[in-house]
Amino acid sequence: MTDLAERMLGALIGAVELCTVELGRKLGLYAALRDGPLTPAELAKAAGIDERYAREWLEQQAAAGFLTPSFELTPDVASVLLDEGGPDYAGAAAEFAVGVALLTPRVIEAFRTGEGVPYSEYADVRHGIAGFNRPMFDHLLTTEWLPAVPEVDALLRSGSGAAVLDLGCGMGYSSVALAVAYPSITVRGVDLDPDSIAAARSVAAAAGVADRVSFAVGDAAGALSGSYDLVTIFEALHDMGDPVGVLRAARGVLAPGGSVFIADERVADTFTAPAGEVERLQYAFSVLHCLPATRAENPVIANGTILRAPTLLGWARDAGFGSPSVLDIENEFWRFYRLR
């Protein structure tokens, strides 16, 4: 077997195993195993599924190494597949993969017509993105990323009631993480997707910060109002159809001394092939999700997932920022910027 054939086989194994992980998540099978191993009959009764399917799934999960041979879900595996918001959670990878696969027929048609696939159709992807990013927001955003810009962190901690605008807030986990860590601030989240905004309001209410976090459906490049000490854009600028317009609008609502804090994809500054694993992953997402979703917006620019640092800095200068900079923050997936 050639190296490429072996790679394709490995990719197939990974893809179908992710689908079985999604079965376990959506049907509550991992949750049923949290308190100890179950026989197929016990799992079928606990999860309300057919016993024959339960046996096949249990054996497959053990064969794949997700469960022990006695069908036990170990704590380490549970933290990866069940503990949403935990630092090791990666269960959203399965939902993400299934989501892009389900929409692949629509993308095939979009390739032929040049049209896009509306973001609203990517329901599983929306949840996958939120699930994938939430652990970083909960555990890194206010402990590592913002403290890397001491004056911004100090302002948010000062008790002065700083105002934050979170553009492209998605399901609200970034907005809520900010409010939880900085008790005196108010946060306004804006996103084009109504379903994401509805979910974000529920996330804020569950976290007990709905009195300081509000959300609105809106175009980030549209007429923004208010005055904000900090504007944040987390892994969303590359999906926006008018990125220069968004940055110009953000600049227009900055309070004196305010700044824009951006996290977007960590990719090479120039096209390189073959690329590293992370960039390969991002290119695949771009083909299957980000580019089609942006094309559906009648964009000024349809950038796709691969947002290189020189491109983003150029957009910032076009929007009127005199000193945009790349921040020295380590992260495997994202690069960070401050615009002033």
C-alpha cells in the first residue's frame, strides 16, 4: 500500500469513528456509562435504544479504544467526550465532522453554481464550533490571552464598568466568559445568526450574567451604536463578508484609548504546500464551510478560513487603524491581534 493509500485509509477510519462518537453523544450512551460499565441489555434500557445496536456500538467503541474491553468509560475518556467546557473536551469534533459531511451535497452544488450555502443550514457545525471553542474561552481567554495585554486586562478589572462589544459572538461563550471573569463590565454580543443569538441568551442566563450581557442579531459591518472600551472578534473575521467594513465600524465605536482584540486562524503568512496538520484542517473547513457560508452573504470579500497575518493587518490599516500588531500569545489554533 502506498503512503497516500495508507493516509486515506487512516482518514476513513477516523471519519467513521467520529460518526460513532456522535452516536454516543447524541443518544446519551457515554452519559449512561459515566457511573460504570453496562452490559448491552443494561445500556439499551438506560439509554432507551435497541439492545442489538447497543451491543454492536459497545464492541465497536472497545475495539476503537474509547471504552475498555469490559465496556468501561474511564475518567480520562469521559473528560474528552463528555465534560463540555472542561479543558480537555473535544467531543465537539464529532459534531463538527458530521455537520460538514451532511452539507457536502449542498457544497457540491455550490461549486457548480458559484452560490453559497447559508450559515443557518449548518446547524451541527454551529454547535461544533461553539463546543470546540468553549474550553478556550472558559480557561484561556481571561487567564492568558487578555492578561497578555496588561493595560486592557487592568481596565477590565478596575471596577470602572468598562463596556465590551463582542462581534461575531456566536452562541455567546466568549461574551459570558468575559462577564464571569470581570464582574464590573458589561458585554454586548452581536451576530448575524438568530439561532446563535437565541442560544447565547440561554447561555448567559444559565451563567447568571444576563443582567450584564446582552445580545442582538445584527451585521457587524452595519451601523453599530454605543461606546466601547474593548471590541473583540474571536475566530469570526474570516467569515465576515465585509471585513474592512467590520473593522471600520468597530473603530467608530471605540472609546478614547480603546482597542480591538482579535483572534483568528494561526496559518502561515504565505501559501505553503504541503501544509502542517492544523492548516490542512483549516483549509478543509474553508472548502466545506467557511467559504460557502460567506459566499451566501453577497460578500465584498469571501476570504475563507485561511486568514493570513499580512492580510488581516492590511485590512486593519485600510479601516483606519494606525498601529495594528500581532500579539505574542501562544496557541496552536489561533493568532492574536490588537488594533489601535
